Amino acid sequence: MSCTFLSSFIVNPDRKILSTLSLSASLDGNFIISTMAPSLHPLVDNGITQGDASFSGGKLRCLCTANQVEVSLASNVVHNHVCGCSKCWKPAGALLSLIAVIPKDKLSVTANSDKLEIVDSSAAIQRYACKECGTHLYGRIEKDHPFHGLDFVHVELSDSQGWQEPQFAAFVSSIIEQGFAPEGMGEVRSKLKSVGLESYDALSPPLMDAIATWTAKRSGKLPA
């Protein structure tokens, strides 16, 4: 029997994260050192909880201890997925974010909207974050775009159960650009596969098809 009491990142000489280190103490006083795959996301690491197709929505709240920003969603989300891009908000220590979309007219800010600010006004997705805790509450696209009319949300900020479960992993290789060592990518993809998530270095094929269709209609290659 052993008890794990310390974990940390293993890094190579270039200070890139390779994996995590677990230091355990056995009953005979010896130490046991083992490595394990880095945390992908708290809601993915230990398996995926299936959502409820009849779920009708709930509330998201920022991480402030008082006067929380509250966003109400009037339906379930779609295209829920984990994402490796550097723009999406993620919990501390997680490699990937968890993000989904919902029709714009199904989202409303219902408390403390004055605490919200746009993270990057030049970005295609205008991400609204709490000024105090930094949590992203939703992202909105205002310009002409394939996903205009859809808002991007993080359902982990809700205490309700039934949200659509993650469907796939997007932009996985983008974690390398944020300092993750390429040598560890096989372990990351293997862990994603073990919980039933196909990993892509773009969006899922249906979403990429939707983008291409939108572009073809705009250019006249397909009928509008």
C-alpha cells in the first residue's frame, strides 16, 4: 500500500512539460516515483459523464466568491468539445478547455453584467470575462462568420447536470505552441482516445464541412 502526497510536472531541458510526476510513500518507508499523463481537463480525466437529451438549460456563474456574474442558458448546448487553442478559458492545471455552442437568443446575462469585459476586441470571438476572477462566461461573434449567431460557453461553470457531454477534441496540437513538449503528444492523444474522444488538429469534420459550405456559398461556388 502507498499514499501519493506530491505531484508535479516533469520538464525537459527546454522547460517544456512532458508529463506529470507522482511521488508516493510506501508503508515500508520507500519512495515510489511514477509518471502519468497530464490533466486534460477535470471533466475528462476520469471518464465522461453522458448528458441528458431532454435537458433544458441552466445557469453559468463566474468563480468569484461574491457577486458572481450569472449567465442563463435556455437550452442545452451542441458541439461540446475539449479544445487545445490558446484563446479559450480553461481551469488552472488543465491542458485543454471545454467549450460548446448555443444559439445567441438562448443566452442572457442575468446578474452582475457590469463585471464583464471583452478580453480581446480584435478577436473573431468576443470573449466576455469577469473583470475580477478572469473567468470567461461566453464568447460572441458579431461579424460575418460561419458561426455567427452561436455563442461559445463553458458548461463546467454550471452546477446543473445534463449538459451535452464532450463529443471530440479540437486543435489538440496547439498545446505545443503553449509550451507542451511534442514528445508528450502521443500520451495526450492516447488518453483522449481512452475516454472516447477523437482528436483533431482542427474542428470536427462536420464543423469543418459547415465552414467550407458557408465559404462556398459566399463565393458563389454553391447556391446560397
